[in-house]
Amino acid sequence: NIDNIEISGNKIIDTVDIKNLVERDLNGYYLGLFSKTNFLIYPKNKIKNDLELKFKRINNISINIVNFKTLNILITEREGKYLWCGNDLPSADSSIQDCYFLDSKGYIFDQAPYFSGEIYFKFYGTIESGKSNPTGVGFLPNYFEKITSLKENIEKMDIKPIIFYLENNEDADIYLSSPNILPDKPKIIFKIDSDYEKIAENLEAAINTEPLKSNLKNKYSSLQYIDLRFGNKVYYKFK
């Protein structure tokens, strides 16, 4: 019978919490006769499923028996790369918002502490309806990797994107770093179902063409938007 549980790989999830769940799943008997701690018939799949259901931060789990009596559980945790901070952009007088970590695929897995400034790129927009807790949900799974790729392309243009916001089911905004307070920060507007490579090309061509090139250099703080919703035509506005 299994009489020892070894847990490794976890950095954020408490080892005691993991062990308590595993011990609960190992408690009892099958048909009142066969102990669930028997190394041949222990509930491996149930342990794995219950851990993944309980701890959304878990990315991968490896469960093995060592020396017939030790249950070895190796866990890989998700890395928080971005933040999802709600359905709508905060107003100037909003209180501190609850934000949640997203991994590189857009999976929301844990509540985040408060971060001031622009440490993490933030996402705003509606997720799956009817859920009071957003963990366990993917944010815009059909578009997320395209959006992050566009963000990286914008950064290569010496522009700092800080926020993505899906206004409705069609138009999306990427807000840029500036001293202005939301929603008055400059933004790039595009359609969510765009050809993302094409809009990146159009943006780069526009910001390297006069007079936009000089205007960005000399009066960036007064930029209101760059609009990429109209094919090869790029519209922009300064205050």
C-alpha cells in the first residue's frame, strides 16, 4: 500500500493543500474490500482530474509510484504572462480592480495581486457569461495568440502597447503608454477579425511616412487614435 506522498515542482500552490486533496482521494475502499492505497489500483485519474479542477494554476501533472509505496507527484505550474481585469475599461474615478493572471495561451487561472504601473499587459473584454469566477476560462481563444503577436509587432516599432480592449464583438482597441489617463490614452483601432499581419504592415508603413512620422515624434502625447479598420487606408487624429 501507498504510505508516502512526495510532491514537487509546485512554487505557488501550497504543498499541504495538494497533499490533503490526494489523501482524500486515497481514503477508503473499492466495494468495501480493496484499499484505494493499493499501488495497483489507486485512483490515479481521479487524483489528476481533481487536482486540475481544484488548482487552475496547474499546467501539467505527472503521477508515478516509486518503490511500490511512494506516490510521486510532479507538477508544472502556469506562468502569469498577462492580466485580465474585467469586462470594461476603468474610469478615471474607478477603485482598484480585481485582475487575474493569464498564461501565454490566454487561459485565466488565478487572481493576481495589485500591480501599479504598466508591469503587465492587460486585457479587458467579456468572457464566458454566467461565471462569477473567471478562472478556468480562455479569453478570446480564437484570437488571443494573434493579438499577442500583434502586440509584439507593435513593440518592435518602438511603441509601447499596454492594454487590449474589445469594445464590442467587432472593434478592438490597443491602448498605448502615455501620461494620459484612460480612456484618453492614444489607441490603435482595428477589427477583431482582421488580417493581423496586414494591419501590422499598414501600421508600420503609416508611422514611417510623413507627416505622421514627425507628429508622433513631436506631439505623441496629443495622439488620440490610429484607425486600421479600413483596409490599406490608415486614419489618425491628434488633439
